[in-house]
Amino acid sequence: MNKLRPFLVLLPLFLVSFCALGQVGINTTTPLSTLDINGNLNVKEIGIVNPNVPGSAVLNGGPGGSATPINDGVYISLTPTTGNEEFILPNAVNVPGRIYVLRNISNTIQAQLYTFGGMFFSKSSNTNTAAPLILPPNAVGKSIIIISDGANWTYFN
């Protein structure tokens, strides 16, 4: 029993340090990050009707003052229609680190983007952009990547 004592004392320390420094590797035996993926990554897509995904449908905009909430998915195709062109992101405080890729798939109607909380900041600006963000139907800015920093939304287009 005396010979096992040092081992029994060190075992819990080893287990705690192993769990605290844990990294997960998918298709790799030596992960270099908290999550290290050696292969393709698929993320949930919302918006485009996909014949291979039962029940998939477009994300239509809401009318003035009743924006359609964006709260699921990563790649989201926005489909504004006349009088229904508003979309709204969750409060940035509630979703720190969340990333969305948004694309206006209309060829004729702009999509208007609001937020339940936080301000919009362009990628390199320290001045906020007034809401709504406009995603035009056929121009630069039709697609954006938007990321919550836990207080506000930063967008890249």
C-alpha cells in the first residue's frame, strides 16, 4: 500500500490537468486547438429550398415593425419580398461568438437587417453603423458575415 501512495496522490492531479487542457481532434491524433478538424466541416444552412433536405424552406422577411427573427443556422439565405424585407438578429450579448453568413437571394428587393441588442460595426470601424443594415439585391454587400463579440455585431462584406 505504501508503494501505491505516491501514485494515488498523483493520479487525481494528472486527471485534472488532462481535463483542463483537453483538446478534441477529429480525424487527427494530435489536435493543435480546442477543436481541430482534419477534414470538411458542414454547418446548418437555412433558407434555400433544398430537395435533399425534407422540410427545408426559404427564410422570408417580415413586414415593417415585425422583422423575421434570425436565430438558427449559420449560412442563411434571406428572401425579402415587397413589404416583407425586415430581418432581426438576436441580442449580441446573449450569443457571444455567434457567426452568421447572410445572403440576400432576391434580385430585386433589398433586405433590411436589425438587431434585438448591440450595435453594428463595420470590420475596421470604431463608429457604429445605424440600423438597418441594408443588403442590396444586386450589388456589393449582397452577402455579409456578421459576428457577435458579446456586446455588438461586427460585419464584413
